Amino acid sequence: MSSTPPSAPLTGFEVFKQAYFNRPAIAMLLLGFSAGVPILLIFSSLGLWLREAGIDRATVTMFSWAALGYSFKFIWSPLVDVLPLPVLDKLGHRRSWLLLSQIFIITAIIIMAMTDPTGATLKIMAMGAVLLGFSAATQDIVIDAYRIESAPSEMQTALSASYVGGYRVGMIVSGAGALYLADFFGSTESVYNYVAWQKTYLIMACVMGVGVLTTLFVLREPVKQSPKQPQSTADYARLVAVFALSVVSFVMIYRMMGGVLPDSKDALLGFLLGAVRFLLSGVAMFVVGYLLVQIGVVKKDVAVKTWIAPITDFFYRYGNQALMLLLLIGLYRISDIVAGNISNLFYQDLGFSKTQIANAVKVVGVIASIGGGFVGGWIAQKIGVMRAMMVGALLACITNLMFIGLFYTPSGVVLVNEQLSLANHVWTLHMELRNVAMYSAVIVDNLAAGLASAVFIAFLSALTSIRFTAVQYALFSSLMTLSPKILGGYSGAIVDATSYPVFFMITFIIGIPVLYLVYWVHKKIPLNGDVAQ
């Protein structure tokens, strides 16, 4: 009787092929690309466009608030999880929401492309940027849910790696690619050309077609999806109404308080007044939502299952320690995100061209961040996630000091004192030193940011309950960027009131308390050998 011979072990290439050359992994690679394109069209590329158009630095950095949709996506993530879309729902629940969000992303980019910020249309530009942030955040919600539901747990690492790789490529295209295109079409720091930026953003809108084609022809609707409570059409409509009215109340209160609170030229006072305005508007939004539920606009049990249950589950599992966890989540990335919000303007003010910035930041920097992510994963396996988080937090604040050194390189002195005359060979040496200093700062900073990001994602994933994966992960990732983005919106005003060295020293100082939070959480919540589950 013959027996079946044992199968030969897979080679390294076969394991790689099995993990990454399959439909779900390819889909996540393409979706990652689709998710990586919008983010820099709101942040760095838009900032350089507005600066070339003559918009003041404080206004430019405030445009980063257009991306606050990423920080509030947990509010409408339950709607995305349960609300069916008419007509489009024939594609399947996840695919229909993906297609809708991608259509709105393309629409928002076109609105921005057709708006010249030098005219009286800056508000239209702001509305387009807000729509882009909201739509891109919605796309992220759906992609996260799709990734979890489309493959078993043993494939999730490969899917996440595919997604991150595609995401970084998308960032290169919308970051470095957009700067290359704007430069190629004829817009420079000295000669602003609106048409050049218009063509650039229209090309970016076309690039988003990759996401649309992926949704239509590559994706397959997941067989297993997170359990959804069946509701009537009226219940769905009421959920949307409560959400819409709450958002409208936020906008109205925010605008009304703009006419009540005094304007201040003092950077610190202006920040405090802005923070009060934002917080009170947020409180008003939640109060309106609560009252609408109380008066019966939507059934209480429906509202509780949609918005409250995922939050109470977290507090039930972690009790008194939940607040410290939320504090750590909200502050862990504050040092590098706030500094990164103004980094492109910093390089531009030092005299670097868009092409130089694109080469250093959008290509070399992104590659360094990818490397930092792999290093972070390796370190986390060796010493544990919490110890790796301590390394990431320490590097994130220390590396900001390199920007102070870059400011004080000899080339910085030349920029400040234009009357300083140097011999040609000395000038050449200074230029080389400036480039070396810039690339060193960019590489080290992005390595640290990539490391911190990778280990922090692992930490957030460990905190998430299986019952509320999409909603809780959206909540954690939203909270992660909320305070950095709010503070980052004032970075231009802080630099105007002080200086770049003082600003980067502030970003170093605000990162120090995070080290204590990581230490405290590691001591108080050591579950699963390292991270709370």
C-alpha cells in the first residue's frame, strides 16, 4: 500500500508569492494607493500652492483643519457600517460605499482645481478641501472594514503590508508628483501660475480613477461582514438626520462664536481662544444629538447600538484605566505631526525649491518612513510593543531638534543676512552642507515617524474589540490625530510670533509627557504579555 509522500516545504519566494500575489492583497495594494493620494493634496501640496499664491503662512497652516474629517470619522463610521445606499447597494455594501466616497473625492479635487486662491474664492477652496477630507476619511473607514472582512486572520499581516505599501506610493504621487507637475507646468516660488496648479490637481483627480477601477473590477464583496442590526428605511433616515443636524449645529455655533470671541494678534491667546471656540462647538454638537435622540427623532435603542455601545464596551473592558489609554492615544503622535504640518513651508523659507523638497521629502522621506515601519515591526517583535512605543515616542520628539540645527546651518545665516558676501568655493561648501543637513533631517525624522506609526498601529489594533472592530478602530485613529491637527493649524501663527527654532523646541517639549504615559500604560495594563487585549 503506497502512502502519499510529504509535500516539500515552500521556498521563500513561494511564501512571498502566496502571501502577496492573490486577489485580496492586490486589491489592498491598489486601495492603499487610492487612500494615499488625497491626504497630501490637503496638506503639503495644497500648502505650497497657497503659499505661492501669496496666502499668508497662518492661513495656509489653518487649511490643515480641512483634514479634521480623519479625526472625526468615528462619528459617522457606524452609519457607513449599517446604512445601505440606494441603487449603488447592488454592488454590495462595502463596494457601494467605496465607490461613493471615491466619486466625492474626485469631485472635491476638481472643485479645488477650478478655484484660484488669489481671487475672492478662497472659501470655495476651503469647502473643496473639507469635502476632500470628509470623503477620504470615509474611504478609509470602508477600506479598514473591507481589509478585516475580506480574508482570515492569518492573511491580515500581508494585507496590511500591501495596503501600507500602496498608501506610501500614493503619497509619493500626490506629494512629489504634484510638486514636479506644478514645477513642470510653470509655477515657481517667484512666479505664481494658477493654470499650472489647476492642471496638476486635475491630473490628480484622474489618478484617483485607479481606486474607482479597483472597486468596480478587482474587489469582491466580502462574504463575511460585521453583524448589522436590521433597521427600517425610516430608522436609517432618522440616523442620517440626527448626524446631519448635529454637524450643522457645530458649524453654526463655530461661526457665531467667531463674531463673539475677540481677535488677538498674540499667538498663545489666539490659540486658546480658538481651542475654546472649537471645544464649545463640539459640545454643542453632542448636546444637539443627545436632545434629538431624547425627543424621539431616532429610536433610543437604535442610537445606542449605533454610537454608544462601541464606546461603552471600551470603558467596560478597561475601567478607570480607559482615560489614561485615551490620553496616550490622543497625544502619542503630537510631536511629529505638529512639526510635520509646517515642514514644507520651513524648507521653502530656507530657500529650497519645490523640486528639491519633492526629492527629499516626498521621495527619500517616504522611502525612509517605509523603512522605519519595517524596523518598528522588527523592534516590536524583539522587545514588545510597549517598549517599542517608548523608543518611537523618544525618537519622534528628539528628531525635531534636527530642524533647529538645519535652520542654523551656514546657509541659514546666508538667507537671513543677504549682505553677507562669501567666496565662491565657500558658498558651494555651504550649499552642499545645507543639502546634507536637509537630507539628514528628512531621513532621520521619517525613519522615526515610520517606526512610531507602525508600533502604534499594532497597539491600537490590540486595544480594539472584535465586536466593534471598524467603529473602535475609527475612534482610536481619529483620536490619534485630533489634537495634533488642531494644534498644527496654529503652527504658522506660532512661527510668526516667535521663530522656527522656538517652534521646533516647543514640539520637542510637548513630546516629553508622552514618554511618561507610555511608561504608565505599560506598567498598569500589561495584558497578553505586553499589550492590552
